[in-house]
Amino acid sequence: MNSHIMDTPDVKIGSKTVNGRCAPPGPEKNQPRQQNVVVIMVHGEVVREMDQRTLTRFSKTVAVKFPRAKAVVVAGQNGQAGIVNGSPNGEVRKAGVQKPNTNVTTAAEIVKKVFDIDDSRFWQQPSREAVTVVLEWMENARATPRGDAPPDCAIPDPTETDFRFLCEVYAATIILDIRPYPRALKREVMDFVSSTPPSLDTLKAVHELLPLEDGVVTRTVTSFFQHGEKGGYTREEVAAIEEYVMDPEGDVALWERFGEIQKARDGRQFTPRGHGGHRGRRAGRAGRKDGGGTAPNKGQVSGGEQNGEKQKKVEEQKSGGKQNDGGKKMGGDKNGKQAGGEKNVAENGDKHAEVMPTIEK
């Protein structure tokens, strides 16, 4: 039998062609992935550069500041993109040779973003060392599989550090809004201010490093009154704390916080010494950058006018709205003239002695 050989080329099926058209370009996964790096700064100095994905995983503040890019929705049918410029019945072209994808060996583009740790709720920002403790915890917890609870935030060794540094680390977790919530760290701070009478240095640390509405500040002031009622302070210690709280150039919001807590405990009002100008260097945390402190904090009074009104309310509560010892109405001076809301400093200057805790030791 004679074999018949056909003089025709071989027909290849599925050789990187679709209906005779050129093969599509390389897949999108071969494109280099953009690497986002966040530069953490404190007091204008660089602390560390970290991967944005690690920061956004453990910090709500960074996640809000640098949100993830949303996918662009393309108009189409049944979830598929519509046809742009052309018809599915395009002309058939010869198969071509696909060009090599040069993006495979291209280095990923690095985009740097800056995050400056600066919160107006704080008198002082945490130190570089305190922020580093929190950032190192993030890097160590990064290996935790998603869905599993990472280890709690690192707690500085109390034997190797002081309480102020412990507050700085806790303040850094507040500014970064750490997740999961650092319960063990806060419990360590709360135990410190509760177990022993808070000293002046302890009060300064929580006042300068933490927001006044934080539970640690509330617990510190409450512990001061509780230990004071049990004779846990000397007269000199109480006088030093009292002078700091009632400093005319100090933070009037701190005095307000003392008054709110004591009034909630026993109904008495924490009365300041003197007429209470309180327009000094700490009239408001939110306005500290402007130098004048004109923006009061939440629940904060501004200036001697409102302090005078507070003293007036205290006097009205004690006198029941009746006349004072001189037989004159509240707000009048000894000559019977109206004082325009001004108070008699000599009569009200030492009322703080009535509301301070028992200091006999």
C-alpha cells in the first residue's frame, strides 16, 4: 500500500493563541508590589521605620491615618468588565510572539509615609525609648497568625525602671490606640497608684503624660483621698500636692478633676486658694501649641470669672442664699456696694483646709 504524504504544515492547537489572536500580556501578579513604609517620629526625630501592614494591624490610629486603597469598580455585566473600544467579533490576526515580562525582576517600589507622635491631649509626649518598647512589641507579635490573639503588650520591668517611664509606655499605647487593648500594662499602672499613697511625683507623671479623662488619673486622685483619710500623708506631703494642684499658673483642669472626684465621693467641693486667675501657662491642653492655651480642655474653666462663679456657688450652698456675716447679700462688699461678681479673697482663701483629707499620721 502506497502511503500518501500531504504537503501541509502541522496545525497546532492551543499554542498560546485564542481564536488566532495574540496572547494577552503577562498576569497582574507578576507586577511588583508596592511596599509602604511608615517613618515613626517623636519630638521631630526619627524613631524607626516599619512596614505599614504591621502598624495598621496593631494600631488603630495608623490604620485611620493611612487607610487601605479601595478597589476601583468598573462598569460591566455580571461582575465582568465591559468591552472597551471594540467588539468580541474582532478580526483574526496571526499569532505573535509574546514579549518577555520585564517586571518580574523589577524591585518593588518603596513609598515612605511619616507619622509624628504628637497628641494635644497630653502635656508631654512619650519618650523615644517608650515608643520603641511598643514598636518592638509589634514586630515580635507580627509572627502571630491572623485570627490568633497576639501576646499582650510588653510591660517594662518595674525593678529596672521608674513609674514615670511606665506611664510613658502606657501613653504611647493610648496615642497609637493599640489593639488588642493593653490590659496587663494598664493593670500594672493602676496597681501602682492604688497600693501606695500617690506621691507628688506620681501625680505629676499621670497629669503630664496621660489625658485627664483617663481612668489612671481618676484612680490616682481617688487613691490620694482614700489614703489621706487613713492618715497616709504628712502635712508637708499634702501641702506640696495641694500647692501643685492649686498653682494659679498651673492646669485649672486638674483642679476641676479633683473637685469632681471629691464631690462625687462626699459632696464637698475642692476650693482653690486665692481668687483663681488660672490664666497661666496651662490654661488649656488643646491650645498649648499656640502658646496662650486659650482652648480649654473638656470640663475645663477658663479664667478668674468662672472660678469666681464657682466660689459663689459654694458660698450659696453654705449660706442657703441668705445674707453673709455682714448682713449684706452675696456679691456685695463691706460698704454695701456691688462688687460685680468679685469675691472677698480674704474670706475664701483658706477654704481648701476644710476639704483636704485627714493627714494625721
